[in-house]
Amino acid sequence: MLTIEGETFRIAPQPCQQKLGPSAARKNQEKGPCPPNREFFRSHIHGPTAKPDRIIQGLGGLRKKKSKGPDGPRPDQFGFPTTESRELIATMNILFIGDIFGNPGRQAVRKLLPELRRKREIDLVIANCENSAGGKGVTEKIAEDLFAAGCDLLTGGNHIFAQRDSMDFIDGEQRLVRPVNFPPGAPGRGFAVHHSNAGPTVGVINACGRTFMPQHYDDPFRAIDACVKKIREQTPLVFVDFHAETTSEKMAMGWYLDGRVTAVMGTHTHVQTADERLLHHGTAYITDVGMTGPYDSVIGDDKEIILDAILTQRPRRFEVAPPNEVFLCGVVVTASMETGLAEKIERLRIPCS
């Protein structure tokens, strides 16, 4: 018999596979069949094609997996109830989309996000929008377009107020957060708590780093601390977009918040890093999620204009690069709705053809 999450299942014993001599064979017959091993649990509970992260971990919790027949949850191929019908501790999938750059980035979101939500069973979409209006800032119309495309919450950065109308609409838009460590009196809010009709409550914090940044921001570490305390009074799920220049400052923030937030997502540099990981105490981390926009460019801007500005040292008005080699960059974090900690992080870089 096998007991998982309070339910007991009858497991048929498996025969020993190793070759035994006559004496050992007699002893084995007296002992009876071998107990089920780890591979046996994998094949009989999850099926022979189960992925490693679906294996029972020390007979701990199993992932929630949707498996429905016409009359509700169906058993697996061996007749065992699926994890959904066992009503185990549920997880949620959160997609974070990296800096959306100009019209090419917005087009990628509109084209790719609906199918991405469906295929990946995404419960919540957070996107950084601070470059979505011509490479700097965001307008009210563009924010509404991104919400219509499937984004649930938008975050900002050092360019969030670059557009003229941003001051007014950001102050009243509850689904958009600007860096929390802007000086007191700045329009808008530095964190938001999203109450979803389809899922759990999630808190989102936005902050700017200070190293090599031209503006003089308040301390992001203490500012985030205060937000985390307020959000955790309502939900254990806390997502942080840390908009910073240096890898070291982002890494320091990841370790500082490890075990206290669900994820720390680095943004701002527009170059996706390959260091996604789960930190020691369960926080998902990546140094930079990457840019959603044109990659035949210099971090989104027209490369010919950038090269001319560098070579001539004359000021040039930067322009968004043509829509060549456009990619959607993001991260999917799977988190426990009970603990608020991450169970998995996956980096995405999807071409928009």
C-alpha cells in the first residue's frame, strides 16, 4: 500500500530484475517480491514518459496537472486518480515579459501572447512596458493595447515618465507600477496587489537600482522591504521587477530577498542572461529577462544611428530599429500558492516571424 497526501493506493509488487544464484533465489522467494522503487513509482503513477520534475520527491507533494475527461477529472493509464482529482497543493504559472521595445515589441506581444498563455497554461502575465512607446516610456493608449493583448500587470523603470501624458494616467492606473524608490510625491504607485478572478492574489513590486544610474533614487533594498511586509499580509506570492544596470546589484537583490519573495526578475539592460535559477530558499532569479523587440539593433535602437553617434560623437535622435529579427523574451515561474515560493523557472526567447 502507498499513501500520498492522505490517500492510500494499492501498488502491485514488481518482480526482482537482477539475476540471482540458486541460494539467493530461494531467499528472495521467502522474502517475497521486491518493494516498488523510484522508477516503478515514476512509471505506475505518472506514466513511462514522465519528466524528472514530475517524479515523487521523497514522497512529497506532486504537481497539479490538468487532466479532464468529458465528465470531469479522469484517471491515468493505470487507473490511479490524477493529481488534480487528488486536490493536492496547487501551483500557478506566472509569465514575466522583458522590456517591450517600441512597436516591434508590442506587435510581438499581440501576436505571440494569446497562444503562449494557452499552451503554457499561464495564470498571470506581468510585462515591463517602460520602452514600449518609441523606445522610451509608455502612453495610456499603448498600456490599454498591452492589457487587451493579454497582459495583466505592467511594470516600469527609469524611462516610465518619458511620455508627456504618462504623469496623469499612471496616477490612476491600478494595473501599472513604477519604481517604488522614486522620491516621495512621484505619480503612481510602486507596488500593486492583483486580485484575479481566475486565480490567487499576487503582489508585484517595481524598483530601480542605483549603480551607474543617472537619477538619484532612494535605497531600493529598504523600499522593497517595506512593500514585502505589506503584501505578505494579503498573499505569499510576491513578484519583484528590479530595473538595474549592473549584474552585481541585481544578484545582491536576489540573495537579499531569497525566501521572502516568489521571484526577482532583472530588467533594463535588454540582453537576456542564461543564469536563471532557484536560489537556496526558493526564490526564482534571473539577472536579466531580456528585451521583447528588434534584435537587428543596438538594444532596440537603430544600429546605424547608434554607430554614427559613437563614431562622430555628435548628438543624434535615437529611433526604434526596423522590425527585423524580433523576439519575445520572458520567464515562466511556477510557484506554490501555499508557500509563495518558486518550484521552477524557465527562460523563453521566442521568434516573432
